[in-house]
Amino acid sequence: MHTLYLKRAGLALALALAATSVHAADRTVMLPIAVAMDSADARAKLDESVKFYFGDQAAPGKQVALGSSHTSQKTNAFGKADATACNWAFLSSMLQLHRHAQKVGANAVINIRSNYNNQEMSSSSQFECHAGAVMAGVALKADFVKIGQ
């Protein structure tokens, strides 16, 4: 009986230490949007029917607003470089924005900004990712518009 108690106490301690180390490993990583958007996966999965404008990049022409949305995507980061995991989470977020744009009839997603834990960070050149020992996550907010021809 005493041995069972010690085993359970040891397991509880190990889990507590693991949870602490995962939390302690949480890092804010800033990565270039251009590199992520130029990846083979991004080029293959994000078709030209929807254009993307990050931060304060100006979209051309007259715009009809079609709403706003946000996304929060996480991926397995275990044993992966931060950039690898973060770029994958970023692409997952972009795919979600792309699908939503098509659903609402938008041909552009504008004012795309990072929004991790509801803390906005707007940049035309970088996105924010939070990487830990086990998970990496990217959260984005954006507006959807139809740009007139």
C-alpha cells in the first residue's frame, strides 16, 4: 500500500514538473510573412482567387466590407524547430481565412494582424507565434472585402 502511494506521488510530481517545463518553454517568436507565404505548401494550397494584405498594406480599388473574423491554430511542435512549427500553424490560419473569404464571397483579406491571447500586433512583414516544447500557435484577425474590378 505504501509503495502504491509513493508511485502515485512520484507520478504527480513528474506531471507537475512536465507542466511547469512546458509553460516555461513558451516563447514569442516573430517570423517573416514572406517566407511563410512563399513556401511550397502555401503556394499549393492558397489559390489566387483571394489576395492577402497584412498590417497596413493598402488594397487596391473600391472595397465592399463583408465582415471580420479571427482564427487560432495550433500544431505539434515536439522535436521541431520553432520556425517549422510556427510556419505550419501560420499556414493553417491562412487556410482558415482563405476558406472563410470564399464562403462570404470576398476576394481579399485585409488588415491581417496577429492576435495571440487577444493582444493585437500589426505588421506588414512579420507574424507572431507562440512556441513551446509541445505546441506552437498562431492567432490572426482579419477583415474580408470584395474589391471591385
